[in-house]
Amino acid sequence: MFINHLTLGWQPFFQQQLTLDELSSTIAARVIAIHRSHIHVLTPEKVFSIDAQLCAKFQPLAVGDWLLFDTTELHDNARPLRQLSRLSLIARKAVGEQVGVQPIVSNVDTLFIVSSCNQDFNISRLERYLVLALEAQVTPIIVLTKSDQCTADDDFVAQASRLHPNLIVEVCDARDITQLQGLQAWCKPGQTIALVGSSGVGKSTLINSLCHQQISTQSIREDDAKGRHTTTARTLYVMDSGGLLIDTPGMRELQLLPSEEGVQNVFADVEALITTCRFYNCTHENEPGCSVQQALMANQLDRRRWKNYQKLLKEQRRNAETLAQQHQRNRQLGKLYRKIKQEKQSRKNSADE
């Protein structure tokens, strides 16, 4: 297949970032894999690897990013000139107590949110992924795999479909390429799709079927349908259709960064109810005229959905406050370091005199 920049997902948004000089003297390469010590990048002509330290001055890279290189320096360990701004970024809060942003993938058009028709299916987790996609303004598609192991996949589809108006839900046996036509419609030339989901839901099997790759797969544990990690690093594949598919490792923890727009979009029905409460500062617990409590009592609002909405809001507030505190500490440390430097310079000047 002939590969050019358009096939790799190049868009006018990126072209407009180049100066006149850069148009003639540089070439953009797409990040296709990130490892601890090195990064693989792809141009229409070749794949090469660069030392991760050469990108230390950039913001943390994600698979899907674009780096700019001098046209005469397209070789292993070539130094990138700069990183282009992103059209979209799917990211999460760094795992554990660490404060910061962990990029997952960038410059993605569509997100395949993969779950399976077994015990892995978790509505609250799907809502979390939907918030992630809609905050990044990326089209979400729910992909329910392992339909061959389930006798009532219609129930899983119905539950997922109720999460958001016009949400597309595809159900399939990921090993059967004839069942993937609905997904292949999103894999057009130049379109970038990322797969997210827990370990063992069949992401690697989907990659094998859609990209004709031979990625090893792992069986799931029979007692709880939990999967084992097959993918350990994010990797971008170029499909025969001309689309691009990014595989991601299963995520045990997905804490959201501040995602106000995403939450409002996914829980639009809940937020509409809140606006009709009698009191503008209603806590939705025991106030008279609380529309939320009335909807819960009448089974018009699912209690699980209400609790997950509250949980996500609380989590975002906590993470946002933590990030702000880190920024404040960094500013204070910066002032301290500058003060120490000035004092050292002052003592040195006094000694020289």
C-alpha cells in the first residue's frame, strides 16, 4: 500500500503550524511506539528510532504525536526539532499518588471502547471511558466482544446503548472478520482509531482481525473473566484500508483529569434534572422539591448512574485541587531556588571585592 502523510493522519491543522522555511526544509514523523529508552517514528518513506532523551524538552509524548525533523536528518537517533500541537489528546491522571497528566494517545479521530459480553462488562467503567472520549471531542464507539460466548448479547447492547443518545454499539466475535464490517467503516484512509479497555476483552484479537497482524493473545481467568496483559506498550498500526489503529495496554486504573464538558455531555439527563430543583443550591439529599430525589423514587433515574455521576464529580474536584496545589508548590520552589541563587551570587560578588 502506498503511504503518504495523508495516510498517516496528516490534516490541515498540522500543516498550518509550519513556517514557510519548515515547509521546504523539514518533514513530520508520527510517533508509533514509545518505550522506556527509545521512540519509534514513521514517515511515508521509513521507520526509525530515536533516543527518548532527545524528546525530554517536549511535553510528555503520546503515540499519535507528530514530531518535526530536518529532511537531512532522517536516521536513528536524529534529533527532533519540535513537537506539533495536538488536535486531540486522551489522557488520565497519573496512576497512584503521583500528581500529573499521563497521555494515553493523541490526534485520534475515533475511540473504540472495548468491553466483552461476560463479567468484565461494567456500565460505570464505560461511562468513565465515554467522558474521556467526549472531553477530547473524539467519537466514541462501544465494541462488545466475545458474543460467541454469550446467549443474550442483546441485553448487553441495550444497557450500553442507554448510556448516551445516538451512541453506536457494535457487538461481535473479534475473531470473525465478517462481523467487523461496522467497525471497518470507521477505518478509512487517514483516520486514527484507538482501542481502550480492560485486559482480556479482546483488543489484541481485534487488532489481528482488522490489521492482519499476529499479536499474541492471552486466555482469561475462568473464575472471574479477568484478562491477562497482552499489550504492554501503545503501538500504532497502519491498516490495509489506509486507517491507523492504536492498541493500548489494559488499564486497571482510570482516574479522570478535570473533564467538565465530558461529564456534562455523558450525564446530560442528570444535569437537566438538577436545573429543575426548587432550590439552586440543592444538595439532592432531603430538600423539598428536589427533582433528583423525585426521579430516583419514581425509578426515572437509575441509582447507579446517579452515584457514578457524583463519584466522577468528586474525583475531578480532588484531582483538580491536587494539580493546583502542585503548581503552587512548583511556583514556591522556583522562588526559593532563585532566592538561593541570588544569595550565592551576592556572596560571590562580595568575596571578589
